[in-house]
Amino acid sequence: MLEAATRLGVRKIVFASSETTYGICFAQGERRPLYVPVDEDHPTVPEDAYAMSKVAGEVTARSFHARTGADVYGLRINNVIEPHEYAEMFPAFLVNPSLRRRNLFAYIDARDLGQMVQCCLETDGLGYEVFNVANADMSVAATTQEIQDRFYDKVEVRRAMGGNETLYAIDKARDLLGYAPRHSWRDVLPDPEAGRG
């Protein structure tokens, strides 16, 4: 795709990478991030063929940018959730947060993923970039601090985080692209932690 697009003079390419590049999602056994929130500078340490293919795709994309100067943006997409899946899947996540451990307790609403792609198409001149793509909140009802204390007690915390802020940092997409996720499971399901004191 990159070869064909650049030969045809396409000046903007947006491609799908994956959260799996960080080596946590499909790790053998438990794998913790080196720090939270996990941003795009976190080392990519794939342990499976799928994640390795995504890292190879990012390296290939960077090379085509270097060759052609085209804007090439890679999206490290988190677990995509369609609107109907909130009612089907999330009640279990709210009861048992550990079910979301491999996804860094994050998710991306399909509609917000569409918004992210639109932001990429409308933003020129960034060269080669990769972006985490997730919603602003976690896919569990526990607070960010509770998740850190329970699952990542010895993991470095790089900055203060909001009450239910995702551990899969989307700051770069917000800053460079104007990405602003609009959807949440909380729009569909009652938050069992709401009003807790």
C-alpha cells in the first residue's frame, strides 16, 4: 500500500497499527508497562507475530516517509468497541476490572476512532507520527488511582492523572490533531462508582 500510494503521489497516508506494539496485550503471562500513562515513547516490545507485524509496519512507514516526504500517520488503536457492545460486554468489566488488564484498561469507541481518522486527514505537515488511539476514560468503573494501586503498584507514574483517565495516553493526539473523544460506556450504562464518596 505504501509503495503504491507514494508512487502515485499520495501525500497523506493513515495506517492502522495497534496497542499490541507495547507487548502487553498478547504477552505470555503478565506484562506491566514500564510507566503510566503509556505514551508513544514507551518501548515497543512485541512478543507475538501480530504485534511484530505492526512494529514492522511502523518501521516500513517511517522509511517511506523518509523517502518521499509524505505525511504518514500510524494509529496504535486500542480495543475497538461498537456502540451495541457496551451493554453486551461492559457489565462484566465493571464487576471484574482484571478482564481489561491486557488492554491497559482502555478502549476506543468506533465512532471516536472515526473522528481520529478524520483529524488525521485534516492535519497536514506532521511528517511521520504514531498516535495512541483510545477514549478519554477507562473501560472499568474503578478510579485510575485504584487501578494503579491494584495492578501497577511498582510501575512509575510519569504525571498526575484524572479520576478515571485512561492509562493509554492520548495527549499527543489531542495536542497535535485536536482529537477529542466524545463517547463513553458511561453514556449507556450506570457507573457503579458514581456518587462514591
